[in-house]
Amino acid sequence: MYVVTVEFAIDAAHWEAFLPKMQENARMSRECEPGCRQFDVCIDDAKPSAVFLYEVYDDRAAFDAHLAAPHFLAFAAATQAMVARRTIATWSRIAG
């Protein structure tokens, strides 16, 4: 399995607008992308404006399909100015 983690720092002024868009992107990924096995959106109450994603795909090709999906492209365009920082890491899941 191909795992992607993303850490976002969201501009505080955009927090209320960002979170529903992120949740919709996750839902659409789970429901519309056959290679998406898991897409968790996590927040830390101690870190306002921080979002952590844990995504699991069948393989790199499934993740690439996610990046090309219309719902992801719309999400990325709509939230680009809301994101102060984004850190992406990829992993290979060896047990699960």
C-alpha cells in the first residue's frame, strides 16, 4: 500500500472555510476513487489551524489518479490561498 501524510498550516482567517472543503475532498476521494482505501482528516485541538491527513492508496498510480481527479483539482484551486504551509511525505505500508 502507498501511504501519503500531509500536514497543513492553515491561515487562521480561512480556517472555517477550509475545513468543510477538506472534508468534502476526503469524502469524494473515498467514494469516487477505487484506489483510495483510506483518507483521514485529523485536527489537533492544541494546535489551532493545523490539519493532518493520512491517506492510503493501492499504489502510486492510484495516488496519481487522485491528484488528477476533478474534485481534487477543484479543492486545490479553492484552497490554495488558505494554506500557509503544506508538508507531504510518502510511505510504504508493510503491515496492516
